[in-house]
Amino acid sequence: MQDNAFFDRALTLPAKREGKLSGMTFAVKDVFAVKGHRNSVGNPTWYETHEASETTSPVIQRLLENGAALQGMAHTDELMYSLNGENIHYGTPLNPVNPDCIPGGSSSGSASAVANGLVNFALGTDTGGSVRVPSSYCGLFGIRPTHGAVSLNGVIPLAPSFDTVGWMAKDIETLEAVGEVLLPDAPLADFDELHLEKTAWSLMEREDRELLLSAIPQAVEKGEIDLQNLGLTEWPQLFKYIQGVEAWRAHGQWIEKENPAFSPAIGGRFKDASSLDAADYENAKKQQAIITEKINQVLLENVVLVIPTVASVAPIKQAPAESVENIRAITMQMTCIAGLAGLPQVTVPIFRKDGMSLGLSFIANKFQDLSLLAFVRQHFGGNLPCN
């Protein structure tokens, strides 16, 4: 692929008619089917061993039918199995917040295309945080919608229990406009309570934590909740197990047949996934259902959970492997909440004095996506908080 080594502008589709998104352009992560295009999913062996798509994914069709124009295909981490955005085959997409830092993955190319002003918004996929993390690192608004709210037809899977189609934009108005096109209609909820999750907030450095806390809307009643009472610190392992079993089911046969070259980190994850005992899978899914029900009871219809999107600003490129894995573990502690329970989460960029970006996240109950977007737009439309 050409153009900044992460963004193929040769793939374009015009809008089909006028609509809510007229005049807007978008990019898509290289996991979405476009008729006549061969996906790489971040790996050249995948590209070589798969045919071009015969159809275009419904989510892209819907955007085109509502006035948006497709302006490129963006790179992803290999088979979407990373949160860093560094690709040994195609390079690391540029993070304009700080070029020395990673953009976050696996929807790294999509985030970079938006953050660098190449398109108005971009589609990604979010399984373990792959829209939320790059949005935070690159200073973008991003949404992981309710699991199942947006069609995954024509989207290459990683772990179907958690896979979602998400999107990113520089402003909440654009993020909401795309949501009004892609998300199912639902009555708007009146959120009148914000619950700050204690364990997630404890993972941040004090100055960054205080900056995010100062950005939380003051007009809404606030309280504190500790999901550790429900076993939060064990949730990432449950998430990792279900994701690993499903990732190997989705791609293990191809990996064993083609023996593709992977980065050490991603290759290691697939190796670990191949050794998981799938006999525990059904029990793990039951545990996931219990967690989902408990969180539903916490959120009800009027509560929004507030957490940091990730624990820090974007790490530097090519950080030591041990440091990278530690950051990933901490990140999963935060991202697994919405992931396990299938909840909508919107991340808001909050900028430090040095220009680096943090993410402030709002999580609502299932299918309250449009209400959540409206809530965030009400409080973060226009100028962003900045210290």
C-alpha cells in the first residue's frame, strides 16, 4: 500500500446519493469487504492466499447511501490481534499527536487517517480496545457500540463474542452523525448519574488522573463504584481466554496451513491461543453472562460509568517487549468492562499542556448508544477541555 505507508487512497467509492453525511469522506480498516478488493488484514500471506471480495460490506453501503464517500483503505495490526499499531510488514501509521509514539491498534491506520486530516471519519473494529485505544492515543473521539448493534457482515472476524464495528472522528458532532446512520433507533435515555469506577481510576498516574477528573461534567450527579466487588481484576483473564479460543477457531486452520510470518508478539498470542483448552469455553461464556447481568443491574437506564480509556498517553515506538506487555495488561483491565458486557463506550480526547492526548470514557447500558452520543455531544461539543 502507498501514501504514508498505511493508507491506500487508490480505493475509492463515491457517495450513492445525498444524505446526512453528504460532503464527508471516510476510510475503512483493511478488514472490511469492498467488491473487487483483496484484504490483507495486516499480513502479506493473508493477501496472497485470499481472493478479492465479491460484495461490499453492508456498513460501507449504508454510509455511501447516506452521502459519505469512501476515500481509502487503512492498515491494521496483523489479524487485529494487538493494541499497539506497529506492523512489521507495512510500518507504523503516524500519530500526529507525537510522531515518536505509537498510534495504538489494531485500528491504527483508521485512527491515523482521521487524526492526520485525510478523511472526516474512519471505520475500525474493536474487540479488546482497537478503536478506543488508538482514539485515546491520537486525540480522537471514538465509539465502540453495543455488541451486535452494527452489522459485522463482510467484516473479517477475530473473536465474534467481542467484535464490533466502531468509528472515530475529530469532533463529537461527526461521531454522532455517523451513529445516527449506522445505529438502530431507540428512545433517548435521560442520564442523571455518573459512576466513577474506582479500580480503573487507580491505574493512572496522579497528574493524568486529576486532569481527566477535572474534565468530567460537573452538572451531573456523581458517585463511586468499585467493580472489584464483582471480580474486576479477574475479568481480563476471562476475556483473554474467550478471545483466544475464538481467534484460533477463526484463523487457526489458515495459520497451520500457510505458516505466515508474524511479529513476535502477535505470533506469541496465536501460539498461546492454539494451546488453550476449549473444554472450558462454555463455562467461560456462562461467567461472561453473569458479569453482563451484574453490570446491567448497576447501570440500569439512567447511569453512565466513567473510566479512563487507557492508563496513560501513547507509549514511545519500539518500547521494550516487557513494557509493552505490561501496558497491554493494564489497558485490558479497563477495556474488558465494555467488552465482556457488550456495552457501548464513547471515548473523549483530553489534551495535556504538552499536547499529548488522554482518553475519558463513558459507558452506558446496551442499545443506549445514541443516548450516549447525545450525552457526550451535550457536554463535549465544540471546544475540548485542555489544561
